[in-house]
Amino acid sequence: MESREVPYQPLSAGRYAKGLMGVVRNHEPGTLVDKLIIGAYIEARSCERFAKLAPSLDEQLKKFYISLLRSEARHYQDYLKLAEAIAGESIAERVRIIGEKEAELIRESDSLFRFHSGTPAAA
């Protein structure tokens, strides 16, 4: 970021992450399982977006984004495996429920553009 003269600025949580957290159960181990599933969705969505962005970038950033894509791909799988191990049973129903919320969030317009935003409101 420094070499590209992009100033670092802390960001507040976006609508996407807040919206996903709204479906988290309030009892353990359900809370942890849901948070891990949400983490998997966030990582998987990152993979998708890195893959779309990488071809449009200069070689240095393209290489960096591809390395992030590979890393995120491993992470989302790890989160799901861990969630199922903690749950001690199939997490398919929770993956479906959280997935429905995730799909809703990325289809809706978003007034604040972020990496994990929905459709920009100005679009």
C-alpha cells in the first residue's frame, strides 16, 4: 500500500458481515459453529472476487491476489471441517440457512462499497 501511495484507513464492519452475524445462534456450540460457517462463506466469496479481479491487475498485484485466492480457498474448507467437527453432526442445514442470508446480502444494494458488498447503490 505504501509503494502505491494508498493510505491505510481503518474500516468499520460492513453491512455484509453484520448481516451474516444476525443469523448466529445464541447458544454454544451453535454460536461457534455458525461463526465458522460464516467465516467459510466470507473466505469463499473472497476467492470469487480475487479470481475476478486478478486478470485486470498489473503483474505484481495479480500475483499477490492469486496467492490470496489460494490461501482463502484452503481457509474456507478448513472452517467447514472445523465447524462439523465441533458440531459433532452434519452442518448442512446451517450452511443452507446461512447461505440463504449470504445470497440475500450480495443481491441487495449496498450504500457503502466494500470488498464483500452487495450491488453498489449508485449502480
